[in-house]
Amino acid sequence: MAAPDVVLRPMRPEDLPEVVTLRNEGFLELDRRTLPRSAPEPQPAGDDDNRNWTERTGFVLHHDPRGCWVAEADDQLLGFATSSVRELTWMLHTFVVLPRAQGRGIGRALLEAAMAHGEGCLRGMLSASLDPAAARRYRLAGFSLHPQMMLTGSLDRALLPVVEKVREGTPADIDLMNSIDRQLRGSAHGVDHEWLTTHARLVVSDTTTGSGYAYLHPAGGAQLLAATNRRTAARLLWECLAATPHGRSLTQAHVTAANEWAIDVGVAARLALAPAGYLALRGMKPPAPYLHHGVFG
Ligand SMILES: CC(C)(COP(=O)(O)OP(=O)(O)OC[C@H]1O[C@@H](n2cnc3c(N)ncnc32)[C@H](O)[C@@H]1OP(=O)(O)O)[C@@H](O)C(=O)NCCC(=O)NCCS
């Protein structure tokens, strides 16, 4: 390892308060460095976001303790990586090193430790930031980098179509969702659906011609969407867009080129299209029709 004073060890639940502070510092600095000048001034994460992120990371740590690592020197955390294995897919959740400690090989060591949790997996998946250092690490670790886009803007409700054949989802839909996941991405989300069904609104479309589901983002759009055909996927995305709180500008993230149906929905809704990081994959192609979750893949 490049920095001899730095020790790697498994993350512990009592690290979470320091880990969330580290995450905030790293990503705020990243936003200041990479967001376009036209974007609003980056702000520190709010209390709700921090609480939600901490709870979700505690959930990952509980299910995948061997996938979560911290780098420490002089009793201070300098970086961490959290990851999980679902069936035969390894997923990286969050990966960050304090700005003052970057470029010394700590990120590389953390990524290797987290990836060891996925030894024996056939596939790997992660949603990468705009940081060129991260893209370099992922490519050197054998990932293919698929550019992803986002759709942003204020919704003109006059453009919303009537959406039919979509109903509210419940935990009773988890078997159906796991089966759609396996068709599209090789592995089910499994316990991640237990987390998501208790933390997000779920909508489902299940007809004789196609099935799909979407978890809505509280600020608008879908945080995860999967369907067996494009028509069902588009229907679900329109439902998610329609649920955007009135007067709020929305961001639909994680659209890859393999998902032109989503670009077409965004274009019809007069949202603006822009590049936004990568979907990094090993052993699989970009899933479609699918809008991946930023953390659960
Ligand atoms: C990504 C991150 C975790 C890497 O941690 P790190 O400790 O800096 O990683 P390393 O030092 O092991 O490796 C960084 C590599 O990128 C290179 N690098 C640094 N800045 C770069 C730049 N602007 N362009 C290209 N390469 C760059 C470094 O030289 C190094 O490569 P090398 O080891 O082959 O010389 C860290 O930079 C970070 O926290 N970034 C902000 C948060 C983020 O984007 N996380 C990833 C989310 S998907």
C-alpha cells in the first residue's frame, strides 16, 4: 500500500457517525470540483439525507460486513468503501477518500479490499461519479465504463399522458421484482427490496404483455426502474415523473445509451439531457429497460 502509516480494517457500526462526515466532505469537494458552472452552488447534505444515508449504510454493513472497509491513521478515518454481494453480482455502494489524503493509493487499497468480498462473483456493477481518479481506478480494476446521462428540469404537467395499468406496489411484489431483476441484470436485489419497500413509494405494472416496477424518488423521477419491455418501462417512468412534487425541478439520473426509451420520455417531457458519470460494469452489458439505483445497482 502506498501510504505506510495507513491501516485498513473492516468497518464497524460505531464508525458510522465519522463515516457520514467523511462522505459529506469528500462529495462536497467533488461537487465543487466537477459540477458545471451553470449548476447551483453545491450545498452540504441536509439532516434527512444524512440520516437516510447512515441508516442505509448500517443496513449494508449488517448484511455485508466483509464488503465494508475503512482506512485509518492516528485514530482518524481517511476513507472507506462499502459494497455488497447479491446472488452472483458484486456492487460498490460508496467509495470516498478525504480530499487531503487522495492520490496516495488509499483508494486503490480500499477498492481491492471491498472487491475481495465479491471473489467468485460473475458480475460487478457500480454507478461512478465524475471524478477522473475514480474512473481510472474502476477501469484499472477491469470495469467497462458506460457513460450515463441525466434528465433535468421543471415538469410541464400539460405534457403528462394518462397512465394506465400501473398500481401501488407492496412487499408482496418482491418475488415478481426479483424475477424481473434476474431477467434484466442476472441477479435479484433480494434484501435490498426489503429496504426499498420500507423507504420509498413503489409502483408496479403487471399485465399479460409485460411486467415492471419502479421505486419513486421523493424529489421526482425514479430511483430504480426495471421492466420486461420498453412500453411498460415508459409507462412507469411517466408515473414517476407525474409524482414530482408541484413546483419542484426534478433530476432523473442513471440513463444509459441502452435505454433510449427513457431519453424519449424525457424529450417528450421537455427535460434537458446532460452527461453524468458512468455505469461501470464487469461481466454484463448495460441492463435495459432499466434505470439503475445509484447504490443498490
Ligand atoms: C475516487 C477516490 C475514492 C480515489 O481515492 P484515492 O485515494 O485518491 O485513490 P488512489 O490514490 O488509489 O488512485 C487515484 C488515481 O487517480 C489518479 N488521478 C488523480 N487525479 C486524477 C485526475 N484528475 N485525472 C486522472 N487521474 C487522476 C492518481 O494518479 C491515481 O492513479 P495512480 O495510482 O495510477 O497514479 C477519491 O479520489 C475520492 O474520494 N473522490 C471523490 C469521491 C468520489 O468520486 N468517489 C467515487 C464515487 S463513484
